[in-house]
Amino acid sequence: MTQALIWFLSIFFLIGTFTNGYGPQTIREGYARWGYPSWFRYVTALLELAVALLLLFPAGIGWGAILGMGVMAAAHLTLLHHRETLQSIGPAVVFALLALVLWQVALPS
């Protein structure tokens, strides 16, 4: 189960990389609405790419999970701060899945 979850999360963050990097109108509007500068979506895209790549290598899974949890915590808190409560559920779920992966990697059975 853990390997499938790791692949799912890696693909999730890879999609996020392209979505934030390409920046369709809705993404650009979101960053503006949240008060982030227009270039910040590139920072997010690079962080998401790092997470996706780290998760693909056994030695990087723990670090990828930690970095991904940071990215998701920031997204979750941003959305909560701007009262976009329903949208904040997704990052919270991904955070929890990354925590599960980290727990499985840090405490193997």
C-alpha cells in the first residue's frame, strides 16, 4: 500500500508543478487573491517538483514527505486564513497522507 501511495503523491505533486508553473487564469487569480506576488507560483512549482522527485527515490522519501507536508501546511493555512474552508480540505488530506508515508518510512515494520 505504501508504494502505491508514494506513487500517487509523487504524481499529485508533479501535476501541481505543471499547474502552478503554467499558471492558468484561475491559479494566477488565486495567488493574487491570497496576496502573494505573481512570481510566487514558480516557487511553489519548484517546491512541488522537489517533493515529486524526492518521493521517487528510497533515500529521499522521508525528506520529500517532510517538504511536501510543509507545502501542504502552507496551502492549508493560506486557504483557512482567507476563509476558503472547503478548499482547505484537500491540502489537509494530502498532509495526512504524507504524514502516513513519513511514519511508514521512519518506523518500518
